[in-house]
Amino acid sequence: MKRRILTVVLFLLGIALLLAYEIFWASNTFDGDRFIIVSKGENFQQVLDSLDHAGIIRSKKLADLAGRISGYTTRMQIGKYRFKSGMSNFDILKDIRFGSTVELIIVSIPEGLRPERQAHLLVKNLGIDSTRFMTLVRDTAFIHQLGIESNSLIGYLMPMTYKFYWQSDESDIIKEVVKQFTNMFDSSMRATMTAKRLSMNEVLTVASIVEMETSIDSERAVIAGVYYNRLRKGMRLQADPTVEFILGGGPRRLALSDLDRESPYNTYRHDGLPPGPINSPGKASILAALHPARHKFLFFVATGLGGHRFSKTFSEHLRAIQEFHRVREFRQDIKELY
């Protein structure tokens, strides 16, 4: 009788151990590495759904049991997780509970983006709150805490490649981006700015216009020189990017009616520089604004073949415009043929 009871107990114990093994320690196997993202406000069932959808767990029910028994269902760390084949349910749930393998996410912010477009990029890649991001960009108290003497961070959000965690705090992201700007704008650049009696706002404003005018590095200083020449002569800048800034969105072909839009940023209607930068320029454009080329050019227009043609007089400029239109019409004709 005792032997029979012992046999039954050992049998049940074996089943319990086997079940415990299946619930907690059995391997989850799959090809390659698999990823999930745990976001703010997600509950345990939503995380299980993500694990199941990504093919990381063999059984959603067993993983659910493992979580409930271990108590790993209430507190989870947000972030992007990488899981390798062979991890057990316990390994996976413990990882999410403590965030031990949360990965940094690489985000590249291109030159010339306005904060709204930067926010859109960060929403897509990091899941941030774009509204809070934009509020901080215009929060003067926050801006001054960063050591920036401006009413807006337009121009100071340094374009480069960063590494952030998923749903990093918006203020931490901005602090890092502005930190990289202040590191880039070193003492020699500040000395040049002071020697030329330029303000930071003026430098960044010119640089932001140059950034939108050309992607050719050899042209940046030449274009900056054109704008400084026009300012010295009391001519309006008549810079298309400033009108595009008013209209919002990306670069576009402007209509004559667009040039008549009333705004302090419309350099077709108002003298001097606009009130501030129209985007966050890269280092190359900032250096061009600090070290413009010396020449007598007052006008420039696209060649239609890449790059720009620069002119000293308005009559030269008109001929360059006519040539641009001929090139564009020719290219359109060729396109229609093929």
C-alpha cells in the first residue's frame, strides 16, 4: 500500500516537474533574432500578444501561466527588446520585468528639418509624444535652462545620428540634441561670430536658408556670400526657402501669389533677415554662414543640371533664368520621349 502511494506521489511529482519545465524553462526556438517593443501603458496581455505575434513564444497560455506564477505581470520596462532563440519563458519575462536587454535605437536626423518634421521622425522611430516635443521646443523657460538665448529651438536641434531608448523622455532627447549643437559650435566658431559682429540668431538664420538652397558643399559659402552682399546693399534677400517656411511642408515650386504672403519671414516683402532660423542647419551650412565666399554675385538660379549659376547683374540673372527654362523644357521633352 505504501509502495503504491509512493509510486503515485512520484508520478504526480514527475508530472508537476514536467509541467513546471514546460511552463518556465523549456526553450522557445525560432530562426534569427526577434524583436518586440513594449510601450508606455501596455499591460501584460498586450505584451504577450506582441511576443506571440513575433513568434517568440511557443504557447501564449504557458507564457501567461509563467507570468502569473512568477508575479511578472504588473511591472514591465518599456523599450525595444531583442530575443534570441533558445530563451525560456522565464528568461523572456524576467528580461521584460527588469529591462536587462533593452536596446538603443539609432535615429538619424537629416539637415534642414523643421522641428515639426523632426518630431514626426522621432514619433516613427522612438514612439515619443510629438505634442510635448513641440511644446518644449517653444518653452522659453526650458530653452533658457539649456543655455540658449532664444524664444525657440529652431536652428539648435543639431542634425546628426543619435542613439536613444524607445520612448525616451522628450526633454532628455532635446537636451542631448542641443548639447551636440553646443559642442559643435566651438570656441573658434564663436570667436569668428563675435569678430564679425554677428549674433547666433543671425548666423543660424543665414545658415538655415543656405541649407535649403543647395546640397552641394562647394556652393554653400558662395550662396551665403550672395545673401550677405544683398544685405550690405540694402537689397531684399528674396529667398524662396523663407516663403516655403511660411507655407509649411517641404520644398515646392512657388507661385507668384505665394511671394506676396504677409509674414515677417517673407523676404520678398520685408528687408533684412527673417526673425530667426527656418530649420536646423548642418555644420557645413553654419560654417558657410560664418565664412562666406568673397565675390560680387547678387543673384543665383538653378542650372537645371545640378548646381546654380551665379550672376553679378540683374541682366545676367535674367539670361541665366532663360537658360534654366530651356534646360528644363529640353529635359521634359526627353522624358516624354522615353
